[in-house]
Amino acid sequence: MQALTVLYDQECGLCRRAHNWLAEQSKLVELNFVPCASEDARKRYPQLNHDLTKKDLTVVSDNGAVYFGPKAWLMVLWALTQYRDWAYRLATPELLPTTKKVVSVISQNRYQLGRVAGLSR
Amino acid sequence: MTIAITTYLIYLAISIALTVWVARTLHKNGRVFLVDVFHGNEALADSVNHLLVVGFYLINFGYVSLALKLGYAVDDAQKGIEALSVKVGMVLIVLGAMHFFNLFIFSRMRRRKSVHSNQPPIGPDAFTTVQEA
């Protein structure tokens, strides 16, 4: 695996902020950012359910493996030099249920969170 | 030479000999670990190994020195041997703790390295075809 494509929600301030932060991090795996359900995303992945990618973060590897929701977050973390250890830690059977819960809550409330944090939509 | 002085000298001789022996064992056998951790960079491994041993010597000799004073009179040979056994026993336990602490550091370093494998932390949800632009 050489590269991951991150299908992110361009409509949400929190996601754009996260995108900017990720762009600055040192990476072990290349990260490409494509707005979800965009023309570019549809062209790249003709078979993917693009309505689903609008609901939660989706990551697709260069060999076509699709990671959705909490798994996508873990894969992004895993791509970062400084946080790879954390990706493994959060993916252990003991922590994975909590990770999934926390990530889902953040994902589902991303517009509200962005507004609270003062990031425009 | 009084019995107390003799006890002190034997204590020092045993403690120093033990510390040197444990440090040399660590130095000799820890090297393999460190070379592996630093991806075969032997110069770096030797440097870190040496620094660890210096710290080990400092802490142990510091303890041996601080723990030298008996604080009570040693009147006969029996008292001397008893005092010696308590002091040397303490040194042995401190050496043992330090030794395991060093092993813990080595194994931590090794784990950190193995964590940087290329195996993703989780399996994918599905597979899709990729149309290269």
C-alpha cells in the first residue's frame, strides 16, 4: 500500500480544518484528498456507493480496499509517522469499541461541532 | 583494622565486583538488541549501549556509596557477617531492579520498531475498482 485516497466532506468546517492539519503532518503513506461524491471521486471509483461516502469519512487505498467510518479514521492515523502507534493501540480489541463510539459521535455531529468551534460551514 | 572497617571493605569489594559484572553482561548482550532496534546502525547502537551502561554505573555506585554506613556498632565477626549480608542483599536487589529496568527499555525500543510495520491496523470493509485518472 503506497497511497490512501481520503474522501472528505468539503461542506464541513471541521473536516476542512482536519484536512489542513493532515496536510502538514509527516506521512508514512501518501494521502490524497478528494471531496466526497464529487465528479473526481465518481470518476475515480465508478462502483463505489457515493451517497454513503457523504455520511461518514471514507478512505480508499491504491489497491481498492475501502475503509468506512471509524476504520477510515484509523487508516488516516496509521498513515501518519507520529501516530501510527496510536492507530494500532486504538484498533486493539479492548479499545476498538470505544474508538468506534467516539468517532461516530464526532462524525454525526461534525456540523454542530464545527459551528461550536467557530469554523464556518 | 577493626571489624567494622573490614566489613566496609568487604562490602565495597563485593558491591563493586557485582556492579561491574552486571554492567558488562548488559553491555555485551544488550548490543544485539540495540543493533536490531537501530536497523543495523552499529555506531548508533554502540553509542546508546555505552550511554546506558554509564547511567547504570552511576546509579549503582551512587547507591552503594549511600548505603555504606552501618549506623550501629559491629562488635564481633558474627555481627560483621550479618551486617554484610544485609548490605550486599540490598545491593543485589537494586542491581536486579536496574537490570530488569534496562531489559524493559530494550524491549520497549524493539516494540516501537516492530510497530512501524506495513500491516494496516484493521481490515477493509469492501473492495472497489480504481479508475486511474
